[in-house]
Amino acid sequence: MDELLQSLLSAVTGTFSSADIQLVERAYNFAFKAHTNQTRLNGMPFITHSVGTAELLAQWKLPPLLVVAGLLHDVPEDTPLTISDIEKEFGKEIANIVEGETKLDHLKYQGVERYAENLRKMFLAIASDIRVIFVKFADRIHNLQTLEGIPEYKQQRIALESLEIYAPIANRLGMGAIRGELEDLSFKYVHPAEYAWVTSLVQDRLKYKEGYLETIKTIIEKDLKQGGIIPISIHGRTKHLYSLYKKLLEKDRDISKVYDIVAERIIVPTVQDCYATLGILHQRWKPLKGRIKDYIAQPKPNGYQSIHTTIFCDDGEIVEFQIRTPQMHEEAEYGIAAHWFYVDKGKKIVVMDHHLSWLKDLVKIQKNINDRTKFLEALESLKIDFFNNRIFVFTPNGDVIDLPEGATPVDFAYAIHTEIGNHCTSARVNDKMTQLNVPLQSGDVVKITTDKNRKGPSPDWLDSVKTNHARAKIKEAVKKTKFSGWLRELVHHRKSN
Ligand code: MN
């Protein structure tokens, strides 16, 4: 068997049913055929990217259909096969996820701020199916892992976007492992010198601490046992490089002021065990004042739970401890993905609550990031309901235009420019000729054809447009033409109905 397929299958064996494994194999063959003879910018066969993406999704313990979507995610964009081919072969649900992922790709990079603005809007638009985001994260992380050998300006663009947009979203979703990976992989390209500095700091520190932590571990194990607690694991964890870097910047680059470069993480079976463990630690060693944080009773805004305490251990060495249950651990690493992982065995997956709080968080991020841009003003008053009734469509250049649900190509044309609205003659939606009165869908790419010689808008458009803007502009233009009398009658007629 093919080595790539073998490595992917080994990532899902044991978790997936044999039917699901067959499905993954089928998707692999489909993607393999579709991407035949395609190579990536780094010279590797394209299929390595599809498999890399799918493998990440499998590592995050996401359900089979997401692993399949990962394999197929670049098929509609980069091969002659389409979404409907995928639907025929793999069903509507998988096709929808792939389609959502593909739509996110229509965004073009046009300066960081503009891109950020587009991407944030799009994330909201796609929020109707959050699973798309996981495929996007996996796609992005695999791209970051394979940046070597591609042009430098592309490396910079991808790394910067990941740092500025993807990582904050992963953080808000409580996906610590994914956030850490996005940040650390990007860090290397965005600030190479700083990256080297922080890496060497950590290596020195690790060398120094490793033996020490082993000794501490033995003492803790004994103490816990006496207290009737059997820990699931005790291990040293190194802080992610980029978050360490950010902390160092806060502390005047003074490494001795950062206590959690290496922390001892204790995972115990229950919440009660967590508190008991804290007591046992404090009985043996003295905690630092003001460094005991109970994120179990008071979780962080993104849902993070654990107890943290920093302790003067033997020989005056300062060590941070993080105490949590296995479930808290999964959630800290994988965020809402962990919920899917827990709900299985044929039960319907319910993510509504998390879905909503995720949306709320996104709106918050949006506001934070927007402080830095003028776009803030426009978004200040937005509510979630507002977004529920909006669609987001693209110009052929990748700009996002937001419109109310049911909006037509005419609304779109007027949203771009009054002249385009007044002179539009036809529309292509996703490369297909479409009537000017047919409602658009989120993610559509709309191209308007205009005719300079056209006298003005058709009064009929008033029956189908949804935006006040388009309506007002059509009326204004029509008034100027010979139809104005006729229009007044029409308007009067409509009102009296
Ligand atoms: Mn991709």
C-alpha cells in the first residue's frame, strides 16, 4: 500500500470503525486521482498536502467526515472536479464542509488590514457550520509546516495572517494546542532573530530543569499516594515559544521574571482530586503570594479550567504547577473539538451552546482587532442577530460585500457603486449567468456586467431588491428618466395594495 495512505490510516485505526476507514481510503483515492501530476510550490506532490491536512484533523480526534473533508479540501479549487462531484461521491454534508473551506480561499491578500477585515467577516459568515474552521486550521498548519522552499514574500504573508487572525480565533475557541502551533510555526518566519533567541533560552532552561523536575515528580507521587490520589500523569510542559516571547516582552525581556517556562502539569481523575492535590503541594512547599489561580471555580473567558500555583520547591527553585482533570486537559488543548470527541457512539452531536458562545467571542475579537482599524465604526453597533440576517458575497477581486438575506445582484451592483447599479445588464454568479432578481447566497462570487449605453435602471428591479440603498438609487435614477410619471403611479399603486 501507498506510504502516505498507510500513515494516514495508522492515525485513525483504533478510533474509526472499519466502515469509516474504508471511507477515508475511498476519499484518499479520489483526492489522489484528482491531484495527479500536481506539485506544490515546494516541489512535493500535491497529495502530500491533502494527507497532511487530514492527518492533523485525525490527530485532533475529529470525526471521520472532517478527516475526509481534509483530504478533499483542495479538490474543487485546484482540479477539474467540482463540489457536485464530491457530493455525488461522498454526500451533502461532506460536500458542504469542503465548499465552506473553498469559499474561505476566495479571499485575496490585499494588505494586512484589508485582508483581516475580509477574513473576519467571512469567519462570521461561515459560522453556520463551525466545522469548516477546523479544516481551515488544519490546512493552515500544514501550510506553515511546509513553508520551506517557497518564495519569501509568500512565507511572510502566510505567517503573518496566521499570527494575526487564525491564532486569536483558535485562542477564543479555547484550542490551546492549535493556537500554540499556529503561533510557534509563524513566529519563526515573522521574527526569525527573536525566535532564535527564545528557542535558545528555552533549551538552556530545559537542560537545567529536566533533572530537577524528575526529582520533584518522585516526591509528589509519594505525597499524593499517601493522600489517596493516583495521578493520571505528572509531566513537565514547556511554554509555547510565542507566548513565552510575548511574556518576555512584558517583563523587560528578563527571563528570571517568567516562572512558567517549564511547568509541572499534574492530571488527576476528579475535580475533588485537583483541590486535594493543591493542598498536598502547599503542605510540602510554600506557595508564592498572589500566584494561586483557581480557574476551575472561575474559568477563563475562553473556558480554560485548571488550578495554577507557583511554589518555592527544594533548594529555593521556583516551579509553576498546573492541576487539572483529563477532561479539562482535552478542552484546554482542543477546545470545542474536545466536545465532539466526548460525544460519540451514535449520539447526535450537539454543539449549539458552544457554537453560540463561539460566535459571541468572535464578535468580541472582531471588536478588539477593529480598534486598530477604521472598520470599527461600522461594526460597533453590530449584534449577532444582525449577522444572522446577513449574507457575505465576493467581488471577483475577493472583496467581501455584506448584504441582507435575499439580496440580489442588483443590490450587489449598487453596493459597489451607483453607476454600476444604474448600468448593470447581467450578472455572473459563481461563473454562471444569473437573472438579476435571483437572491444571492453567502460565499457567492458575483461579477456584474455593465453597459455604458444603458439609459438607467429598470423599475421592475424595485420588486426584488432588498437594500434601501439600491431602492433609493433606483428611484432616484428612474425619476430622472421619462419613466418617472409611470413610476409614481406604480409606487402609488403598490402603497395602496
Ligand atoms: Mn489547502
